[in-house]
Amino acid sequence: MFDYLIVGAGYAGSVLAERLARGSGKKVLIIDRRNHIAGNAFDHYDEAGILVHKYGPHIFHTNSADVFNYLSIFTEWRPYEHRVQASVDGQLVPIPINLDTINRLYGLNLSSFELQEWFASVAEPRDRIRTSEDVVVSKVGRELYEKFFRGYTRKQWGLDPSELDSSVIARVPTRTNRDDRYFTDTYQAMPLRGYTRMFENMLDHPNIKIMLKTDYADIEDWVPHRELIYTGPVDEFFSFSYGKLPYRSLAFKHQTFDVPVFQPAPVVNYPNEHPYTRVTEFKYLTGQEHSKTSVVYEHPCDGGDPYYPVPRPENTEIYKKYQVLAEATPDVHFVGRLATYKYYNMDQVVAQALTLYARLSGTQRAEAAKVRMARVKPVATIPAKSGKNGREKSRDWRLGSGD
Ligand SMILES: Cc1cc2nc3c(=O)[nH]c(=O)nc-3n(C[C@H](O)[C@H](O)[C@H](O)COP(=O)(O)OP(=O)(O)OC[C@H]3O[C@@H](n4cnc5c(N)ncnc54)[C@H](O)[C@@H]3O)c2cc1C
């Protein structure tokens, strides 16, 4: 008999497994239908020996000291501030739009103060902000909207910004200074040995059993457990009784090039050219040195793995019905982005899982994140030696078939 059956070994499931086992001595079975742990944050060494993120670039950033300190038990960090450039009018310029973006694009020499006036002169005030188009045009005007936002959003969502709720582009983070960092959070860093290694350390506890390539539907009737933590899609749990919740998906095209550097920035966005939205070069993120380099192209599509909930009012209405069912289901806890049909960053899901643990264990939220050990020992079966080309030896989560 397990105290908890946890469906999904991403952030939501793994943080709860760790806390319940290590913090409360509970016996936990965590399952995932994929052939690896770490959910969408999964990273691995590709054929060339380069550490890549299988499901697209994952950049860790948070303002929460609690979340950062909690994860720091399971990983060391590499300081990393993310930078993105956009390919517009034949040149690469910083995004979010800053002083350099405007000066380079228009051949100007504005000061920060003058740029504020410039933005005010191009902005088209709107009485009512209803759509994503309204959000952008009212802030930076139609021309920048066309150059940076319209095409990108159309590719990303398959819809024009005028058809998308204002919450999709809730904020246009324009800067009047030269700060070209993509995020401004207090803590910005990447796990030194990768996300998967961090998850391995998290789940390394005698009370935690892991079953991969295991779908909840295949075992729900025969694994005895007291409570269930479910981090999969909420509509699937209820057999799509109110219909399918729509998601936008991505097809990832990974490629390795026989050159040490492929592009001048970690990520290059293509708002107006190509069918893909952006290209990420992983060595910038990980700091790995290698004579070759690996990149990923992101092609937005419908019908693949569920990545982005589509934020339209009719979908929120469907989700609300599932939420009522979820709240009325005893001994099942719904947590994480698929179970709550909301796009969350990694740190937000960690915080959500820690909050649920506090409730389950009857502790205060601040107490709940305290791990009673200095630092988790490296997993004994996984040698930490560097291999060929700086490749970290790690368990091969690609063993077997599956994705
Ligand atoms: C392309 C992309 C880029 C992102 N970049 C960033 C970033 O830069 N920074 C950031 O902070 N966040 C980023 N995120 C968000 C981040 O991926 C999520 O916050 C995080 O993965 C959520 O964790 P989770 O546990 O809720 O879900 P997931 O990681 O999706 O884990 C859920 C797991 O449950 C499993 N599962 C589902 N149903 C079942 C079932 N029936 N049976 C068994 N297993 C099941 C799935 O296989 C999956 O492994 C990005 C997301 C995407 C899609």
C-alpha cells in the first residue's frame, strides 16, 4: 500500500514526491507515461554529446527565495542571464525592445529620456484594452506591433492577436535603457549539471518508487494507494466528459552543426520569416564547451503534446466545469500546469507544489520547503565524472522505446 500515488514526474509530481517522502516519511509511487523523469524540463546529452533540452529551452528564473533555496538542495547553479535577439528588417536587435533596438532599427541616436517621448508619439491610445493587439498597439504603436509581435503571435497561436484575449500579451516589457536581459528576476541561474540530474537527486529516496512508461489509466485499478496526486491533463482524468481542453503544441526540430558557434545569441526570434518562431543554441544556456553545437527550431502546431493552454473565454468556461469536478473528487489533488489548465513557469509550479505539501502535512508554507539535510548526496549509481567532450555521464533515460 502506497500512501501516495503521484501521476507525472515533472516539477509538480517530483517536488511533492520528495517532500512527502523526505519531509513526512510517506511511501510514494510516482509514475510517468514518458520514458524519463523531469517532465518538460527534461534534458539529456544528444548524439554529439551536447546537453540539450528535449522540449525546448528552459531558463530558470524566480523572485522567490523559498523556491530557489529549496531547489538548491538538489543542484548547484551556473549563473546565467538570458538574452534574446529578434530578426527584424534584416538585422538582429534586442528583445524586449530597448533603447538599442529602436536606435539600431531606425538609425537614431535617442537618449533614454527621448525614447519615452518617442514611444508616446507612436502609441495609439485605446479606450478599451480587449485583445492582445490592443495591448501592444496602445503601448508601442502599429509599426512595432507589425515588426515584432503580429507575425510571431500568429505563428505561435495560429490566431491573429486581434482574436486573442489581452491576457496572452498582458504586458509589453519595453525598456528605455540598454538593459538587454530577457528576465529581471532576482534569481537567474541554470542547474549546473542539468535539470534531469537535479530531478534524479530530488527523487533519490528509499520511500520513492518510480515507474516510467506507465500510464495512469493502465494501473489505476491495481496499485493500492491512500491518496492520489494528479499532474496530468484534467480533462483526460474525467474522460473528457465536458469536451477536450484545447492546447497549442510545438514540434521541436533538433539539429547539430559542425561549428563551435551557430548564432550570436542564445535565442533568435523570427517574427516575420520562416515557419518556426525561434532558434535556441543550447551551449549558451549550459556553458558547455564543445567543438560542435546543437540547436532547436520550434514549429508551433495543433495536436501534439499539450504545451500551452489556449486562453480564450470559451476554454476558461470548460475548465471551470472540470474544476468543479476536481474539487468534488475526494482524496485526489490536482496540481501543476496540465491539471489546472494554466501556463506556469517552473518556479510557479514548484511554489504550487510546496503549498500543497504544506496543506497535506499541516505545516506552514515556509516550513514546508525546509529540507532537513544540508545537501542531497550525488546518486551513487550515477558517476559524476566528465566523459568524452565534457559529456556528463548520467543514466540513459532514452533506453527503450517511447518518445
Ligand atoms: C516550450 C516550453 C518552454 C518553456 N520554457 C520555460 C522557461 O524557460 N522557464 C520556465 O520557468 N518555464 C518554462 N516552461 C514551463 C515549464 O515547462 C513548466 O512550468 C513545467 O514543466 C510544469 O511542470 P508540471 O509538473 O506541471 O508539468 P510537466 O512538466 O508537463 O509534467 C507533467 C508530467 O505528467 C506526465 N503525465 C501526464 N498525464 C499522465 C498520465 N495519464 N499518466 C502518466 N503520466 C502522465 C507527463 O508525461 C509529464 O511528464 C516552458 C514550457 C514549454 C512548453
